Amino acid sequence: MIYLDAIVFNLTTAALMVLMFKCGILLIGEGTVRRRPVPWVAIALTAVAVGAVVLQLAWSGAMDALDGDPRKTGWWRVVTSVFMQNGGLFGGIWNIVTLAVIAALAQWFWRGPLMLLLFAAGILLPQRIDALFGETAPSTDPRNFAGSSGATYFLAATLAAGLLLTSPHIKGRLMALCVPAAGLAMWLAQENGHGLVTCYGCLLGAAVLPLARRLPRPPVPATAVPPCGPSPAGARQ
């Protein structure tokens, strides 16, 4: 039964990511990918994650020094633990691949600086909520002391919020609404932290987008990409 529960947990977690990936593709427009600039900020973020895995392989003490175990001291752990991977070979590959894809989609929509800020919110917000409610264990954080999945799911959920608020099609908006609904259901049924951080990401994305639209370089949904290529301003993301 425990083995079956683990399979269901992993399948639902993966299905939620697939749903958010599809929301991201609808948001930026699959046909615009070739016309968008190289997402250098997302590439750099992924390179940090890959470098952390290399560090783990080269240094046996990396996990002890950099994970997020609350029994250990170190102000840096809340950040460094995101780039440590403890899900085995498959889990590590899944985390890095999803981070690379979601970060690229998020940079194309939010642009680089705001994408990094939202990713940072995905790192820090679960811990702050735990502290707010007096939790000593990371109950709302799916990282289990290490792993990038929590921040990645949070960032992906901001894309669903973007789709909800910008899509001219009801199908897209309904798909976006399914993201927080599925996340909440996963949390209630499985206590799956990925579902809860997804809800946080949707809420923050919805709150940030109206403000981001007022920036000199606002977010870039599919409808904002010129048909013959990005404008000079849009090329610098």
C-alpha cells in the first residue's frame, strides 16, 4: 500500500507540472518560441542547479553543509538547499529539466529580473508561512530539506496566473483555474506540498501581474509578440 501511495503521489505531482507547462506554452504562444530571445537568465539559473549537483558528486559533505535541515544552523541553508537534490537520479534529472523549462517560459513572459524575484519568493515564502503559523518543520515546503521542485512549482504557477488574467479564450482561462484547484486537492488528499506552493504561486502571480504591467518593460504574453519578430525592446529579456 505504501508503494502504491508513492506511485500515486509521484504521478499526481508530475501531472500538475504537465498542466502548468501547458499553461505556460499557451501563455507565451507556442508559435512565438522561435521569435523570442535566448533566455540567458534561465540558462544561468539552470547552470547553478547543475553546478550544485556536480558539487554534490565531488564533495561528500555538500548535503550536510548546504541542506535545509532545521536542526542545523546557517542562514544560507534556505537558499542553498534549493540547489541540492535528494531525490535520486530520476528525481534530480526531473528537477533540473523542469527548472530549465519553466524558468525559460517564465523569463519569456515575466522577463529575467522579475522571473528571478518570483523564483526567490518560491524559495522564501513557504518558510515564512511556516513561521507565521508556528511550524517548526517545513510542512508547507515539498523540498524535504533539499530540492528545487518547490520553487519550480511556485514559479510555474505564476504562469497559470498570467494565463488566467491575459488569455482571450475561455479554454485557456479554465485550464489556468484548474492549476490551483488541482494543487489544493493534492494538498488536502495527500498533504502534497507541491500542491500548496502551487496555490501560493498562483496567488502571488495574480497579485504581481497588474503591477508588472505598469513597468517600462511589462510581461510579454503571446499577443504582445510581433508577428515578424521581437521589437528591439522585447529582445532584451
